Amino acid sequence: MLKVINDVKKINKLQHKLRKKSKFNNNWYQAQLQIAKLHFKIANLRKNTLHKLTTCLAKKHDTIVIEELNVSGMMANRQLAKVIQYLGFYVYRII
């Protein structure tokens, strides 16, 4: 998760630099490409982590029970909001 946090910080910096560039010139397109690559990297890290976790749970346990959580209520807590967004509870159910 630490890698993802660092990558999110990089995206924020790149987006700030992108705002300062003139639209539709070569440097703007290069900055857009860098941001897209980081988004792709973060998405793959999340998918990989979720897949490893669910595979491990499925191999070790016969029955898995999923609890209904009040995610919107948990998102109201500012300290937990980013972590809860990153976890993607719904994806656990799909996998």
C-alpha cells in the first residue's frame, strides 16, 4: 500500500505541473501520458493485491462469509476515507 500512496503523490505533482502547461502542445501530451501510466500502474497493483488476497482466502478456507458494511458512513470519517476507497470492498465480492 505504501507504493500506491507514493504513486498517488506523484500523480498529484504531475497533475499540478500539467495545469501549468499550455494545452495540446507536445509537453502537455507527454505529461498526460505520464499520468495515464501511473494510473495504470496503480490499477494493476490494486488488482494484483486483491487477487492474491482472495486466492489465499479461497485456498485456506472452505466457507467465506461477507458482512454488509455501511461504507458511506465509514467514508464520512476523513481519516479512514482514503484507505476505504483504496480497498474497494465491492471487488472482494465479485472475485
